[in-house]
Amino acid sequence: MEPDSCQALTGLMRWESSLDGLIEAANQCDRQEGPPVRLDRDAVVEVLQRCISGELDFFDLSKWADAIHMMDRIEIGEVDVEMVTQFLFEVSTPELFEPITVDVCRRWVSRMEHG
């Protein structure tokens, strides 16, 4: 196995390029053996900030959150587990909570920075 086999998971966490391509590559990586990649609230805040600024399309945020949530090899840091898990659940199921908007992104940034 190549040492960079987890780059796809990290790329997805950071939403480095086209979301569909990232999800496909991360799914392949997720099926392989290897160490987990850790997601923390700072990484989530960075993605949210990029959605707020318009660099990323916040309409795709629920697809991103759902993909992250489904990866076995993406783990959430112990300190952040409750808040990040709640974020992933709410944002990946906007039909149960509320539609994703810039205001929703701003509220989550505020919660993560002060929570």
C-alpha cells in the first residue's frame, strides 16, 4: 500500500477539489486497511468559512457532511466528537432540521468557535 493512500480522505475532509471526485476517491481509500484520519472542529470551520465566502457551494455542504459521516476511517477527535457529530448529522439531513444557508453556516462557525 502506498504511504499516501489516505490523501483522498484528507482531501475530502478539506474539500480540496470537485466534491464528486473527492467522494469517489475517498470511498476507495476507505475500503482499504490503514490508519484513521482525524477530523476536528477547525477543519469543519475552515470548510464552513469557505462556504460563507462563496468559494464552496453551500448547497453541496450536506453532500460533503454525509460523505464524511459515512467514512469508517475518518474519526472525530475526542474533544470535538459531540459537536462535530451533531453538525454532521444536522447538515447531512437538512430535511430533518433546516435548509443549508449562509446563516446556518455562520451559526455553526459561531458554535464551533465558542463551544
